[in-house]
Amino acid sequence: MSAVLAPARPRVAAPPRPRRLAVRTAQLVTGAVVLAALWHVHLDWTGLRELPGDVVHYLRLMFAHPDWSKLPYALQQTWVSVQMAWLGALLGVVVSTVLGIPAAQGVGPLWLRLPLRAVFAVIRAVPEVIIAIVILTVTGLTPFTGALALAIGGIGTHAKWTYETIEAVPGGTAEAVRAAGGTLLETARWGLWPEAAPELLSLALYRFELNVRTSAILGLIGVGGVGDLLTGYTQYRQWDAVGVLIVVVVVVTMAIDAVSGALRRRITKGARARVVDGTE
């Protein structure tokens, strides 16, 4: 019997070894930038070694014997910060949604999308504190200034979230509305909004969470709220009052995050299914 010859396997060439030159160059450039940054900031290494001890010292001053008589006023100013955050989120989300939907690809024309996205990019590049400093020359040092700064500063980021969410929506319904002769507004209302609404509402709540934290920072420039109060107590070295403020801010922020996170999960995932026992 003749032996059955197995078919010869084709020779597979080994893949070329990856070139490490680009990776090594990027690592060297990154290391050089870090070293140059450390050199130019003139770090005080002695003070850096003493930093843990200083942190423990000031934590003891703030929390060893907090002045709880300041608690009602701290709660009042924290509520002012929450009001600024809510108003800023409301204004910013409305404007971002109205402008973000036409900026989505496949919704607005090119001559409209590009200018809108450029405006959003410019707003994202400017911190809320800078926006508040510009606004306060007109509105003064009031909580409304902080709310406007939060609203304008949030437009850049939230509008980007909006058009990215719209672009992720399946286009079948929107195409059907356009094929039926629907306008841009009708396409957004009936073809895109029903699918994107849960995600956009979740992002709106997240915007409010971010504004609560940022409102405390805006208070440092004097627009009111807990940040303004914190600046005053810190300048006069009233560490026992500073400790009370920090406790209030942390507790209120964590509570808002917990409630907002639960609402966002309910919006995006729906209610949890409950197992119903049919036996009586």
C-alpha cells in the first residue's frame, strides 16, 4: 500500500518585531517634561517633608473641638451654594440641549455644526472662576453671578455630551421622520428625543452634582455660598469653624451624590424587577 502523504503546511512568516523607537522617544520626552516641570516650580523639599506633620496639625485644629454654634449659618450658606448649583444646572442644561442637538452629525447642517462645536470648545477652555470674574463686573458679587458662571461654564461640556448622545441614537426613527417631510425641530422631537431622553436626563443630574462641588470653589471669589464663608473663616484662622464647614460640605455633597446617583440609575436602567410570590 502506498503511504498517504500529508499535505505540506504553508510556511507562515513571523510578524516583524515592533519598533520600539517611537515608544522610547515618547517615554524620554515625557520624562524630560516631568523633570523640567519639577525644576521650574522650585519645590521646597524641606517643606514637602514637613507636609504630613502640618496636615495632622491643622486637622487637629479643625476637628478636635469644632465650633458647632456655627452649624446653622453653615447650613444656610451651603443651601445658597446648592441653589446656585441647581439654577446653573437648569439654565445650562436647557441651553446645552437646545444647541447640542443641532450640533450632532446627521441632524444639523455642516455650516451650523462646526460653529456650534467651536463655541463649545472655547467655553470648555475657560474655567468657571474666570467666567465668574468677567460676569461680576456686570452683576456684582451675588449668588446669581455664581449661577450664571456655572450655567455658561457647563454649556461647553454638557453640549458636547448632548450631541455625542444624539449621535449614538439609532437613526431609523429620525430617518423616517425626515422621509415623511419632518423639519429639523420635528426630527429632534419625534425621532431623536424619545431615544436619547433617559441618557440626557441622567447627564443633567450629573451636571448638577458637578455644579454643587464647583459652587463651593466659586464662593472663594466672593459670590456667596459656603465657599465665601470658608474663605472668611480661613483668613481669620478660625479653624474650629472651618472644621464645621468642611463637615457640612462633605455630608451635603455625599447626600446629593447618593440621591442623584440613585435617580440616574432609575432613569437609565428602570425599576428593579420584583419577584412576586403567587401563593396566598
